[in-house]
Amino acid sequence: MAYFRELPNVEYQSFLSDAISSKDYLTVKNLFRRNKLRDDLQNSFTLFNKYEIVEGARPDTVAEEFYGNDELDWVVLMTAGIINVRNEWPLSNYQLYNYVDNKYGDRINDNNFYETKEIKDSNGRLILPSGKVVDEDFTLTYSDNGVNVTVTGTNVRRGVSNWEYETRKNNKKSSIYLLRRGYLQQFLNDMREIMLYDRSSQYINETLIRTENTRITISN
């Protein structure tokens, strides 16, 4: 992932057994130097396009299609608000089946929960919307032109299997929002500027800081 090239460096005391001196340092990427989109920007639909992740797509293939550069996979993830790719990126149909099979085994078709069916009165007025989570023994009683009507069992609710439940969750992950191409360069410029270090006691240059060497400090 090219994202790591965007991170500044940090030097810290070497822990390697072949270090020549107590003053030896290792230079690594500063993984703690992170940023995220402002919450208020994530709700600005003028900056983003809705995108549907197709079967088998990966962050790099989405970046190639949308931005013309597969190394911008980290932009896809960041602007979509995805932190844990393993848990937040949609599974392929094959991966989903294996996941559900491993999780539920022979209970794959058992009900995970129950939800309401749409109920209207004789005048076509909506009494109960569909999709509300309810208990297995849920019943509905309402007045229809002065007559009490009771709806029970599969007439008022349906079971949602473990398979359907996991499929729904997976499908929701397929809809993401990506930063529009016209704002990409500004985003990259701002990202790189934010990653630069301010002057401090650890400052070496804009892209490098050095931590305290405790070996030297303690010996002194």
C-alpha cells in the first residue's frame, strides 16, 4: 500500500543485537502519525460519489477504476471511512459462504431474528411498516373501521435466517462514498502537509524526528 510512503519517519534507539554503538538509531515509518477525514466533511455529499463495490473487487482495483491509480487504495479506504479492511470490506460470495458456514455450521438456516411484515387496513392506510425487529411471539391488534383486528404468526412477522442476516450485513458494506476525482489532488496536498512535523525537541527535519535514546540518558 503506497500509504506508507506518505508517512514521515522516526528514529529511535536500536534494539538490534548487532548494534555497534549505544547511539545507533533505527529509522522507521511513524505509524502513529495518522489522520482522518473531518466528520463534517464526510456528510458533505458535494465532495463524494456513491460507489458500489462489485463482486470480488479489492481496494486497489477500485482505486484503479475510480482514480486510475491502484496505489491510491489508501485514499479509497480513508474516504470510505474503512479502518479494518478484514472486517469492513465486503466479502466475495465464496468468502461469505465459508464465513457463514464456519460461524453457524448446521444452523445456517436457523432464524437469527424476526421482523415485521407490512400491514395495512382495509382503507390502504399503513398500520405497521415492514422490517421492524420483533419477538418470535409478536402479535398486532388494531382497529379497522371500528372493528378490532388481531394479526398473529407468519401473517405479521417473518424469520430472518442466519444466512440472510449475514448476507444483508455484507451487502451494506458494498455501498461506500469516494472522494470525487476533482478534489483528489487537493486532498493529497493537504494530507502531505499534515504529515509534516512541527519544530520540537525531537525535530530533525519536516519528515524526520528522533526519540530520546534512554541508553545514553541513563548512562549520563
